[in-house]
Amino acid sequence: MSSIAHELAKKQKEISVSEFFEKNKQILGFDSLTRALITSVKEAVDNSLDACEDAGVLPDIIVQVEKIENNEYRVTVEDNGPGIVKKQVPNVFARLLYGSRFHTRAQRRGQQGIGVSAVVMYGQLTTGKATKVKSRISDEDVAYECELILDTKKNRPDIISEDFVIWDKPHGTRFQVHVKGKYITGKQSIFEYLKGVAIVNPHAKITFIPPEGNTIVFERASENVPPPTKEVMPHPEGVELGEMLSMAKYTESLKMTSFLNTEFSRISYRVAREICELAGVPPELRPDKLTLEQAGAILEAIKKVKIMAPETDCLSPIGETLIRKGLKNVLGDVKADFYAPPITREPRVFAGNPFIVEVGIVYGGQLNKEESVQILRFANRVPLMYQQGACAITQGIESVDWRRYGLEQRGGQGIPFGPAIIMVHVASTKIPFTSESKEAIANVPEIREEIELALKACARRLKTHLNKAAKRSKTRVKFEIVQEIIPMIAQKTAKIVGKPVPDLAGTITKIMNVVWVDDEVRFEKGRHHISVKMYNYTPKSQSLHLHMLVPFDKIDQKTLKQQPLEVRDGNKVTWDIKRLSSAATLEHTFQLHGVPQDQYVENEIYVSGIDPASIIGVEVLPGDWDLEHLRITEEKEVETPEEGEEAEVDYDEGKEAISDEE
Amino acid sequence: MSSIAHELAKKQKEISVSEFFEKNKQILGFDSLTRALITSVKEAVDNSLDACEDAGVLPDIIVQVEKIENNEYRVTVEDNGPGIVKKQVPNVFARLLYGSRFHTRAQRRGQQGIGVSAVVMYGQLTTGKATKVKSRISDEDVAYECELILDTKKNRPDIISEDFVIWDKPHGTRFQVHVKGKYITGKQSIFEYLKGVAIVNPHAKITFIPPEGNTIVFERASENVPPPTKEVMPHPEGVELGEMLSMAKYTESLKMTSFLNTEFSRISYRVAREICELAGVPPELRPDKLTLEQAGAILEAIKKVKIMAPETDCLSPIGETLIRKGLKNVLGDVKADFYAPPITREPRVFAGNPFIVEVGIVYGGQLNKEESVQILRFANRVPLMYQQGACAITQGIESVDWRRYGLEQRGGQGIPFGPAIIMVHVASTKIPFTSESKEAIANVPEIREEIELALKACARRLKTHLNKAAKRSKTRVKFEIVQEIIPMIAQKTAKIVGKPVPDLAGTITKIMNVVWVDDEVRFEKGRHHISVKMYNYTPKSQSLHLHMLVPFDKIDQKTLKQQPLEVRDGNKVTWDIKRLSSAATLEHTFQLHGVPQDQYVENEIYVSGIDPASIIGVEVLPGDWDLEHLRITEEKEVETPEEGEEAEVDYDEGKEAISDEE
């Protein structure tokens, strides 16, 4: 028995990080040949985009994939970034766990210091060939070029050859690797990945030269580099006890208050003193003397003190317009019925890292009704292509009861079925990926919760649309029945009894006894054509106020027959509709000009000054044009526990765990 | 611009592997509080089981979870393994990427050298407390005890305190860590995990002391340590070019032939010479002189030469009995209808690593018809609890068209619905997990393909059962209709016309004109009661041969009324049924003794010597009792492209990619 312990001891040894990943290349995204090729492109492109943004350059990236033989491909990615200084080139490209962004709390694509070196390692493992890198920084006359391999036993770069060469590019980096892979087109392809990148990075120009066929250029859609996201200190929410102790041990601050103030975001000196007082820790205490108990008390105090939400300038959400655009791009020629106005949530924090969740949904039209909804996932403006099932985004979608929002879903969980695309973007100073391949976001309770809230908020907008559509179609059916069948009955009866057909207008209005409002938006020749028809199917004449949420300054006044009674805040417009006679119809029309098509997709109409019981097809104005208030109520609804079942979301750890960590 | 390159260069630095994982603890399985607690238990238990098996000891493991305060728990795992020598204790428990099993090609639970040290790191990060380890090896009089933390800046153990103490255990290890977590019961709980472990490791005794409630003991169900799995050399299939070059560079062999023979499994000297010849590489070549081109040629030659399948003694599948037992255990008091005989596939290879896939399916009875099927995943005898969606097992299940096998599934993909549990075990000398948390198997084409083939093979067995059940129920309905309605019509008609009710036996037989065979198995008081009823619903007397697949030596001869005509291979039994008169019924019964209930769940019956058109409820014997042959045909079917649609499984990389890598 003891000899076994000694024998086992002999086998115990250190594993170099590169040996580890060489044997576990699937963790890095090299589990199959197609994925390996996409991963190779992806890591290099992510690096190029980050470099350009660091330097405030509009990215101009060229991606080339060439077939060498059988399964061997050569991938070349060239950018116009700031370039890399000679000394760092080997480390950046051929050393795992080496990088500039790991210790930084800022929204970047790369954060691990693994990506592109992993590609170099995979390339040499599968083809036996070295990687070629060329880089030029703007104050050098020549570019530095070298051939690299990664010495996996030591995790250090091995420079096979190096030289200075002429390169007409003023600055930039060119990366060229041979890898074993498989090139495909269609779903989960390099093309799809680059398209996704182009959509959410409209400031980037991406040129793709595929192994076969024509070069594809994704042109720049915007000339503005997104405002640079700032580095931030950790937000105090969710910082762990051991982390606090370790930070206190290594800080340069000499007092607890200055430590708290300088090493965390959103802690002013006043708040720092308040925290110390509440925790019973002397504000003058040297941080490196902080005991375990005191650190615990500080964390408890942080939970009780009111601390501002995190800064938002460290984050770069995609925004409503790009979400819509993204969805439209994915749809291509397929027409959809309805774009639910996208949701961008307020920033929240997990483990000290601010993050924002955004959701967009598109529905109906030519989208396939018989399939699962399509899910589009993005993290820090990078499309996520693989590992869908492992991702908190997918798990969030699966745990929403979509039946409430008009999609089919067996048992109220799982990916719903129906003609819809759901797009979710998570932006954070640190995306907690489930693995080094960065394809799925881990099921961190705070993030998961935000995803679900954002999904539900957007889903409610979808639901409102579907309800409206359903209501309208019901009303229409009822009208058609009444208007077709009653005259038929009258005719038949008249014929049988041999009498003339009676005038039915009065009968129909008596049966219906409502004012019906039916509206429509058409987009034609760059203009929105808006029509609101009011049918008075009551026995007497009716008056009402018609309220619409519409940008008044965009209404072409020539097309507006009736001037409004009132315009508030530029877009709350009220018309006075007077004496609509019994059985009469009034069509209220106008046109909008200069509004992008997708900025006005549905009329938002309310009425007032009429008995709510006798109006259909439209909602009665709740309060006095207090739509702002309306909105806020809707948002609030999300977070109040009133929504009973929805609050009891079944996370892996249940609701309690989430509040535990807040 | 250039200043940016220099500024970025300043930020470039090395990241220690422990810093990396400290900031990415979700990768290690610490993404939520419940999962963190389970992961802590799991890593320690996996280590204990591996240690016991290394030493050939029957494992006796005690797991205790105590609630300290709020979210803080103390986890203690104690085993009776061989113990760890003093010098190695700190490295084993407080250093990432350090271990004995990483460089070994053998089926083990731990392979990464990360697990338990990650728990130590997570514990200190979240509670600020050190981990306590006690270990005794059998030739020492005392145990070594120490308190450890992991210095994350250096990835080295820090010994806080150490001592030699008296421990009445002759050998073993005790691990105690404080972690932030959340204890739950039910699904995805520590209890469920330990139950899973106990099921597939019947030789282990596991005692669980939960924070509240009674101690639970999973008693040992077998006194045999599973035969130790052997370490093997890589199988030449799927070895990468770069890997081959690197092996050739570092080998001690002086000739290519001896290199190939000693560093790979299944390459004899003869085969090695054949490979060299085919590759045009001199057999006498010094391996370290091997060029890139020559290495490529060697790999091409390996694909062409016939090389034996991998050894199986390096793998330890669960086996049919334990799969059944496992499923039964999961069911608990819930009764199921049918256990499809489990499938254990032949070993295959990915990237030089042998692996085996096993599948079991249980169906019907009290299992919920309205929910998705339940999936049980195991890898190297460890239950996988999280990340179901990321796992090749789940993806395999999702891409099988279960509608063909009697389960509901919208669109023929996704997790099917229906009253079933599907259990899949993958055993390998190296499980390619998607991340360091070891909860999901990566979508490696070779493994994915085997999983699907195993699922389909097992599903076909389910389908056979369901077909039989459906056929029988149809036949029964038809009989009931004929036997109830015809007499009713006769009576009614007789009454109306005022005549006596005629004898209907002749009429019914004329209408039916078949021999109906209906069989049953009941298990009562330790015995199988088997009954085969034959109804002759034809106008004349019939004779036939009745064939059953039944272990003849287990038939209680006292219960067998009619001796068989013939018994082949001990279990192919044929009876001669003579002159069954028209409208007569014959019941053929006997009992089995000494057969475990789940070893005989359904009769396998065939008939011959009768017109196939006039027999229902049973199949006609295909060929002359050539059931072996039947089986082989069934297996073959799986791999032939005849199954059209099934062959076109939509892997991430398509079918082609798979054959590429083979």
C-alpha cells in the first residue's frame, strides 16, 4: 500500500499550460475541423478589431482563407491597427496566457491572453508548420517579420526566422497560419461569422477572400469609431471576501478609506467612511492589517450602503438601431411582420464587473412557423457561433414561458417554436465564458436574471402587437359576419314571406352598438401612409378624442386634413372627432416624411371622451395623455413581485441564490 | 499611432495560470453558488475514487457538508485510499496543472491536474480561509496534516501550518475546505450526484452527512474492485502531424520501425515496416531526422495499412447490468414498462485515444408522457450534472429523429418528448471535455458519431417493443370488435326477424381467418411466468412450430406441459404444435426460475410451418432459427448508407468532416 503512494508520488508532476491545451485543444474551440477553421479566423479578427479600437482607427481588415491540400488551409488576417513592437510580437502570438487585456477591466473582445497563440499552437500541431507574422508600427520605416512556433513544453515562443522587410502599409499587422480544417459555407461558417461581425461593428470594413469564389467586401456603414470604452475599477457589488483581503494586502493606500475610494468604482470618501463606520472598522486602519472578520464586515456594510450603479462609459452596447439593422440583415430577403422595439437594460454588476443586456425580437411574415425560433447571440460585439446549448442566453430563453407572449412552447419551457428571431447581446468589462473557446456565457445568476428580464420586456412588446392583431382580426370577423349574414337572412326571409328586403343599417348598428377604430401604416416611396378609420355602428351620433403617438414635425402638413386640437412634447397629438353620425365612417389620414421605415412600424392610438364600453379596435387613454407614466409602469411591472409566476423563474440556484449574491 | 503601439506593449504581460482561473472561476464550475458547492464535493470525490482504484482498494468515502454561516459551508471528504506522501500534499492540493494522471493514457476520472486545487483556490477566494488536508500512508505511524492556500500570483502552495498527528486510519486522505455555496436538495444536488456515483461505482461505499437531516449511506453493492484499467500508448489513428513530428523528435528509439512499434499501440514490427515502405520512408531512418513531408507520408500510410482496433483493457465500460441497475435506481418507485436491452459499442479511437459508448433506454409505465425525455450522462463513471446543452451526448440525442423510434419530436430534431429515460456513458483514456469544469463532452466527430449509432441501435430495440405492443393492441381491438359486435348484430337481427340466434363460431373464424398468438410474461415470487396463447380463428385445424428464445436450463421442467421438439445453443427452443382445431385455443405455459427479473422482460417468439398470411400477433421465423444472423443484420443496418436520411446526420461539420478525420 505504501509503495503505491510512493509510486504515485513519482508520477506527480507539473503540467505546462501549453501542454495542457495541446492535449485539450477542444477547450480552445478546436473540437472539429470546421470549427477549428472558424476559430482560427475568429481569434485573429477579434485581435485586429481590439487593436484598431485601442488606437481609435477605423478597422480595415482583410481575411483570406486558402486551400493548400486535403484538410490543410492557410489563414491570413491583415489589419491596419497600430502594429506591435518587435519585442512583443513573439510573446503575443506564441505564448499562452500572455496579453494586455487580462488585467484591464474594460469591454474588449479578447480578455484571456490565449486566443491567437492557441491558433499558432493548433496550426503547428496539425500541419507541422510555423506561423508567419508581419507587423509595422508607424514610427518605423520597415516592418518586422518573423516565423514562430510555440514551444509547448515551456510555453515560450521559438523564433524560426526573423527579418525587417519593406511593407507599404504605414502601420498594421499581418498574421498567417497553416491549420488543419474544413471550409464550409452556410450556417456556422466563416462567412456567417464575418457577416455577424460586420453587423454589430458598422465602423469596420471587412474584406473576405474565400478559398473559392469571389471576394466579399462588408463595407463600412459608419465612419465613426465607437467612443472608446473606459477602464474602470471594480464595482464593490459582488466582490468576494478573499478578493477583498487580497486587494487590501497589495494596495498602496495607507488607510481603509483611501483604499476603498481608489480601488473601487462608485465609492466616494464619504461613502467609504460610511462603510467603515457601519462595519465597525477604523477608517484609518492600514488595509494590509485588515482581518478576515473585518473584511467580512466591510462586505456586509457595502450591501447596506447605497452605492451608485456602475458607470456606463466602460460599456459599449449595440443600441436599438443596430439591433434592428442586425435582425434585418439576418432576414435578408425574408419579410417579417413586426420588429419589437429593442430593449437595452440599465447596467448591472456581477463580481464587480458592470454589464448590459440588450434584446431584440422580430416576428411573423415569411419566417418559418414550424421551426424553433432562431437565436442570435453576441458578447462584446462578437457573434457567438457554437455551444448554443451551454449559453446563459439560450438557457434564459428556454426558461421564459413564451406561451404567454404568443409563441408555441411545449410545457412552457425549452426553445419556443414560431416565426421569430431573438437576438441577445451581453456587453461587459468581463464576459464570463464557460470555456477558453469563448462561445458560451456561463450561467452567472446576475447575468441570467438580466437576460430573462430583458427577454420578457421585449416579449411583452411582441405580445402587445399580437394582442392588437388578434383583437383586430376578431373584430373584423364579427363585422364581416354581421354585415354579410344579416343581409342574406333578410333577403332569404323576404323572399319566403314575399315582402321587400328591409333597410338594415339600423338593425346592424343596433346589433353592433360600437364605434370601431381600424388603423393602418403603409410605407411607400419613402413615406409612411397612416390611416385611422372610424365606423360608427351605434344608433346615435358620436364624438371622441383621438390620441396618437407620432412625431408631429414629421407629418406632411399638406396631407393632414384635420388639424389637431393639441400637440404635447412634440409627439403626443390629439384630434377632436366631432359628431360622427350613426352608420357613418370617417377616415383620418396623413403622411410622415423623413422617418426611416423601421422607426415607425405601428400606430400607437388611444381614444377618450367616449364610453369605453362602446369602442373597439383601440385602447382608451389611461389618465390624461400620461404615456410617459404608462411606460414607467410597464417597466416597473417587470421587477415587482406582482407578476407572480414570472418571479419564480427556475434558475439552477433558485431565486434565493441570486439575491444572495447581490 | 506609434506611441499607442508602445503603450500597448507596456501593458503586455504574462498571466499566471492561477490568476487566469481566479478571474475565470466559472470555467472551473464555480458559476453559481449551488454549482460551486457541488463542484467542490465532486472534485474531491473523483480524486478519492481514482486514488482507491490506483491502489486496488474498495473505496470507503465519507462526505460531510456543514453549514457555517449564511453562504459559507465546510466540505469534508475522507477516503481510505493509499494516502499521499508528505512532500506531494501541498502540490496536489494547492497548485493548478499539477498531477499524476495528465501524462497517462488510461481511463481515470481526473486527467487535468486542476480539479481539487481549483476548489482550494475558490474556497480561499470566497471565504478567505485555508484548506486543511490530512493524509497517512501505510508505512508511516502518523498522519501528515497541513493548512494550505494557493498563492495565485505564483501558482504555488503556501503552507500556513503543518504537523504530524495521530490518525487511527491505517491509510487515507481527508480534505476539508470552506467555500461559499448554497446547499439544495432535489435535482442537480449533491445527493443526486453521489447517488449517480454509487450507481456506476457499485464497489464504492459512500457515506453522506448532509447539513441537515440524517446521514445517508450508499452501501457497496459489489465486493470486487473493477479490474484496473491499463495505460496504453496512443493508437495511431487520428494522431496529428505536428504530434507525430514532436514524438519522433523526443523518442529514444533509433530507427523508425522501433519508434512506431514502441510509441504506438497496435503497431507490430511487421506493420511498422509496412508503413515505412508505403510511405517511402527508410525503416532504418533515425526518427529525429524525420521531415515534415515524411511525417505526412507516414500518417497517410497509417490510414491505408490495416491496424487492429484498440485494446479494450484500458477501458472500463459500465456494462449492461449496471446500466439497467442505474436506470432502475433513477426510477425509484416509478414503474416503467420496458427496459430496452442496453448497447455497448465496440471501442473506437479519436486522436489516438480509445473510447467506448454505452446506451440504455427505459420506457413507458408511470414515466411522464408530457415532458421531455430525461437524459442521464456519464463520463468515465462520473455523472455529469451541468452543461447538458453543451454536451455531445445531448447533441447526439437531439439530432436523432426519434419519431422513427416511437417518441414525439417536433420537426425530427431536438430533445424528444415522451415517457423515457436515456442514459449514455462514454469511457475513454481521455474524455475531451468542453471546459475544465468537466461537465460536458466536446462535439468531437468520432465520439459524436458513436453516440448517435449507439442511440439508434438502442432506439431500434425500443421501436421493436413499441411495434409489437401496437400490433398486439390492434389485433386485440379487432378481436374484441368482432367477438362483441357480431353476436350483438346476430341477436338484434334474430329478434327483429323472430328467429333463433345462430351459432357464430364458424362466422367469426371465417371473418378473422387467422391464428392469433398472444403472449405474456409475469414476474411473481422470484419466478417468470410465461404464457403463449394460440387461438385458431380459421375454419380448419392448424399445425405450426413455435420458436422461443429462452434459457432452457432455467425452465422449471415441472411447469412445462409439452416437451420441445428441439433445443439449440441452450436457448433456441422449438415446440411442435399439432392439430389445433378450428375455433380452439391452446395455452402453452411454463416458468423460469433463477433468472433475475430484468434479464428476461419480453418473450422473443417466432413461428414456422404455417402460412404467414394466416398468423398474427407474432413474427414468422426468418430462415432456419438463424437468429444470430438476424442480429448481425440488424447491427449492420446501422452502418450501411441504406438508412438514407439517418446517414445524413447534421453534425456541426457534416458527415464528410467525420470521414476526413478517420
